[in-house]
Amino acid sequence: MIRPILKMGDPRLLRQAQPVTQFANFALDELIQDMFETMHAVQGAGLAAPQIGVDLQLVIFGFGKNSRYPEAPAVPETVLINPQLTPLSEETEDGWEGCLSVPGLRGMVPRWKMLHYEGRDQFGHRISRDVDGFHARVVQHECDHLEGILYPMRIRDMRQFGYADVLFPELSADHDE
């Protein structure tokens, strides 16, 4: 089922998400299926449970090719629960981001360039990966939602924040993050 995505201004997006304590159950499986259907319906790169009003530490992300990020390399479809992120160096890089909860806008956001993340999948199995580049950016963006952080809060220079169709007219204006 495609779920409505909360938009910036909704106070539920600013809450701290709660840890998932039960794995491999129907309710969790159904939530994850709904999240993937929702993300695919809007051509998202990722989605966090708080974005659909569910206060749990659960994010999904991944795609083979994404029209909203035509230059981005593929990222494996992943379910990540109760994530922990650790930078692998102090090096950061700036990159353009958007968000399904901030439709129509893009901003330049600094993120760790290399990252280790771990957590659990929907069955409770451990996930542990070292990633870099766009994959690292997507994970950080989605996990920020679990802390009540939206990407505009991370923008350092508001001159690098605006409407996607103005900043990137070559991209389809009807696809927001």
C-alpha cells in the first residue's frame, strides 16, 4: 500500500524514532513492503519510517537507476533497522540533496565521504557495510530522519538551496525526493 509522505512542517518529522524490538513479524513485513511501494511510486532513493508517520528506527534505500539522480551509481536495496553510523575518516564532501518530505527543493549538504553502518534487517540479521560516495550520502540522509533532522538543517550556505526545477531544469520538475 502506498502511504502518504509527511512534509516539512509536520512535527512528527522532528521526533526521535524509537528502536525496533521485534523482528520477523507480519506487522514489520507489511510496513517494509508499504515503504518500498511508497518509495518506488515516487522514484525515491530511500525512505525512513518517520516520513510516513511511523516512529521507528527503520529506513529503506536502494535502486538500480533513479531518474531523480541520473548520475548516481546503483545502491543495493536495503532494509536497515536500528542503524549505527560511524565515519571512516574526517573527510566530508558536499552534494546536492532533496527529500520526499521537502518536495521540489534541493540543497547542497556536507556529508561524510566514507562510512561504516550497521544494524539489523527485518529478520534481525546483522548488517555491516563500509560504503562511500552516493551510497554513504543516502544512508546518512535517511538515518537523519530517525533523529528528527531534515536535510535543510544541514545546509551551510542558503544560497545553495532552491527549487529543483530552477537549479536543474534538465531534470523532470515533477520528481521530488
